[in-house]
Amino acid sequence: MDPWQTLTTDYEDRRAREDSLDRLMEWDAQRSLIGPVAGRSVLDVGCGNGGKAIELAVEHGAASVVGVDIGAEFRTPPAGVDVAFHTGDLSVLDELEPLQDRRFDVVLFLQSLAYATDRARTLRAVRSMMADDGVLVVSMAHPIRYAVERSERDGVGIGDAYHAVGPYSYPSLWNPEITVTHTTDTFSTIHNSLTDNGFRVEHVLEPQLSDENKQRYPHKQEWLSRYVGIIILRARPA
């Protein structure tokens, strides 16, 4: 099986668990920045099996949703909704034929943008596909997470680890038999990659567990206390 397909399957299995951080806090926070999608067109880049794309259409009324992922086994959308999935690499969105001449009101990168080999190219491609009043939502691992991991692994200070941006490889938390490599960032590199490629950042969230879930899932709170979690940014075309 293709490593990406294996990893996507493992991720979706983990995400479906009762105690997954995606279920407990991340998806709610992401939706709050996406805002209303009723009657709007959505592009979900790195959509995994397409579960969230389907939800946006079925439960939240998106007029059309297109999902793109490099290795997923896509779920079958229910009849009567305009949801389409395409296998493709987010690094070359400008070459993906089904996206040619399309325009979207909402574009999502939910834990996927860091895998772009040329982030500027990917963001410029997305900007060219967006409505002028569109919304871009980018969810990424919090920069402090990888600073802590690098500091612990390499025996360097947090500051040095934080500023060591660029490719980072490690065994996947979803399947330790697979090594993943992606870009790591500081706050400034995330922000500047958006503003340098046609967007203005409008709002930022750093979600955390509710007090109830901190008590109910102390192992998840222990992980968040150490690695912080994710960061979500909402941006609009500049």
C-alpha cells in the first residue's frame, strides 16, 4: 500500500476515536474560523478521506465542495450533494486539471500546508482560485510543538530548536512505521508566507480543551501541556 494511503487511513482511524484532539477541540475551532458555508463553494486541500468535506455539504449547506488529497481512499458522498474528490499533490495545485478555471469562496488547509514542497507556489495557486471576498483557513501544528520535540531529541535549547525551520523528519504519531517529512515554522514564517503571497491574516486561534475535557481526558491535557497543540489562521485575499 502507498505510504500516504496507509498514513491517511491511520490518521482517520485515530481521528474517529472518542479522545482524539480533532474531535475534542480542533474541528470545532476550525469550523468557527471557517464560518458559515451555506450556499458557498469550498476547496479542501489535503482532505484525507473527505469526511469533513462531506460534513460541510451535508450538515452545513455548502453549495459545492471539492476535496484534494495525494493518497486517500475517499468516502462516497451521499446522493444529492455536490461533493467531488480528486487525487492530487497540493504542491502542484496549479497543474491539477479539475481545478482549472474554478473559483472558490472558502479554501481549507487543515494540517496539510506544511507538506507543500514550495509553499509560495501552493498559496499563489490557491489565491488565483479564490473569490475576492473569499476565506482561507490554515490549521497547522503549533510551532512550539516541534521546537520542544527538536530540543528533546537533539539536546539543544528551545530557542535554537524553534528557529531551526525547514524540513523535519520523524516517525508518524499515527503510524510509527512511517517516517514523515514536512516543513516546520516559527510564528513569523507562517504569517509571512501568507502575507507574501496575496493574503492578509484576519484572526488566529490556539484552541485548548474545555475544563470538562481536561478532567475527562487527562492524558490529552498532559500532551497539550507539553506540546501546546495547533494554531489556526483565517486570512482573506489582500
